[in-house]
Amino acid sequence: MSVDAGFEAAQAAIVAGTYEGFAPEAVGLYQDVMSMARRCVEPVDFGYRAFDVGSRDERHRPVVVALGPSEVIGIEPNKRETARAVAFGVAEAGDVFSGSLQEWADTTPAPADSAFLFNVLRRLIEDRDFMRALRNSVAVGGIAVVSFMRSDADQDFIDSLPERFAGFRRIEVAPSEDVQSGRAIPRQRQIRNTSLSIWRRED
Ligand SMILES: C[S@@+](CC[C@H](N)C(=O)[O-])C[C@H]1O[C@@H](n2cnc3c(N)ncnc32)[C@H](O)[C@@H]1O
């Protein structure tokens, strides 16, 4: 399925309210990623090919597509989740790799310009094989956009990220303005609030 066709199918499913996988917060997620990308101290380009790692039932495919890459590949080991997305016309089976990121990295040499890991499980970030696969799956100069489930993102874990993301450098993000008070929100609080971060793959 072309990216446009997938996006249209997803939009239609959202408008019709037929696909429960699409929660309203997906729109917020898009806004959060765009807002963070705009505040990055260096330009961020989502590139040509993007991976949605742990894409579940492709619920965030419209978000990733809307960010602009020409090719979006879901990577999801749970075949039932993929079957749901296919049943609702949100993706075709060929849009999703049915396996883990580690299996993808072992078998497929073409790296992505960007990888999105939304609500990624903490245990995966703590798994060296998974992180090695992530390094091998993102082209040098490419980016990884990561968010955690709030319950996972305690301070110790946040502090351990630079070490876990060896081979990546965290892109600095300027604080955003707190519109109501006019004061800047401290960067650390902002990142913990959204639990989003952006990483650049380095040599
Ligand atoms: C907490 S869910 C998040 C799903 C989705 N990104 C979201 O925001 O709702 C984690 C997903 O990662 C998938 N997963 C687990 N291990 C994985 C691995 N090694 N590689 C890729 N995906 C994995 C799970 O099957 C599940 O769909």
C-alpha cells in the first residue's frame, strides 16, 4: 500500500470512528513530536524511510506518515496486532515486518533515516541486543524518536539513557514557553512531561 493510501485509509477509519486503535491522543502525539522537532537546536529531518518499532496495530502509522517520510515500515512481532491493522485497511501485510527489531536488523541491511519508538517498553531499552539492533537499523546521521510509558520513566531510568543509547547523541531541545504563565518550562520537566526524546545516530 502506498503511504498516501495508508494515510487515507487511516484517516477514514478515524473519521468513521470504526478503528478503536486510534485514540485522540495520537493527534497530541503528532503535535508533541512536531513541537519538539521545532525546538531542537539542530535541524531534524525524518528522512525518506521510517520505522515504527513496536507498531502494534499500526495505531501510530498516521502520525509517522504525517511527519513526512516516504516509506513507513512497522516492526511488530505480534501477528494478531498486524492482522487487526490489515483488517481495518490501515496497512497491508507488506507494510509491516512480522518479527522483532533484532530479527529485522539481522536479516535486512537497509537502515532507516528515522525510527519511532512510541511507548516503548523499558525492558527493551534495557536489553543490549535490542539497542544494538536499533543502532544497526538507523543510518548514521539518522534519528530515533523515543517515548516511554510514564510509569517506566523514573529519574534513574532517564539518567541511564545516554549510556543505553551508545552510538546515539541526544539532540538538545530548547525549553518551550509556558503559554499561560509566560515562563519557560525547564527542559528536564518538559521532557519528563512528554517523555519524548530525539537521538541522532553517530559514527
Ligand atoms: C507497550 S507496546 C507500544 C505499542 C505502540 N508503539 C504504542 O504506542 O501503543 C510495545 C510493543 O512493542 C512490541 N515489541 C515487543 N518486543 C519487541 C521487539 N523486540 N521488537 C519490536 N517490537 C517489540 C510489542 O509486541 C508491543 O506491540
